[in-house]
Amino acid sequence: MNAITKPDLILGTVEEIKTVIEPAAPAAPSLFARFVAYMMAWTNASYDAWEKAGRPHHGF
């Protein structure tokens, strides 16, 4: 007998084995993930508008 024994596998009936397992629906993103995505989109839109305007420099 081996030092490590494997437990017997219980597979179930033939019908259970033949059924297709559907993947679970992906979880909805968290509030923080949605906020980060929003801020990234806002930053990209602002940068694109800044480039379209010819990259004006403000003297602050």
C-alpha cells in the first residue's frame, strides 16, 4: 500500500456526467472598480480633448 492513498471517486450517474455544466455568470464589478473605470474614462476623455485643442498651456 502506498503512503498516500487516493480516495474513491464518486462520479454519479451517467445522466449527471453527460450534462453540460454552464459557466457561472460573472460577478458584477464592485463600486470601487466602477469608480476607477469612470475616473479612467474621464481622464482619457479630458486628455483627448486637450490634444484636440492643440495642447494649450495655461500659465497658472
